[in-house]
Amino acid sequence: MIKNISILAVTATITLLLAACSETTRTTAWYVENGREQAVEFEECKHKPELKETPNCIAANEANLIIMEGSEAIKKYLASQK
């Protein structure tokens, strides 16, 4: 019984770890359209240098530059993506 619970616990842990590692890759346009998520990702990337070169950090950073330019830049960027 204890052996079965241990196996179940190990299996659940491995499943959770694999799910965490398979983060969905987002585009710059997605981050421009989803400002809250962009802000969270941008801050995480800022505080974790090892993430700097990941696709999501690059996209969040690019989106940040566009967002900082203001609403006209955002509209222009999103229009260019269609």
C-alpha cells in the first residue's frame, strides 16, 4: 500500500515538472494584446537572467518596447500583423 502511494506521488511530481517545463511559446503580438501577461513575463525575465534568451522573454521584451511607445504604436503594430 505504501509502495503504491510512493509510486503515485513520484508519478504526480514528474507529471507536474514536465507540465511546467512545456510553457507555451507566445509571440510579440500576443503579448501586445495581453498586457497583464506581458507585464508578468517581462518582470520575470528581468529578475531571472537565465531566461533572457528564451522566446517568451524576447517576445515580452519586444512587446514592452511597443507598449512603451503608446496606443498609436500598438495599433500600428497590430495592424501590420494582420
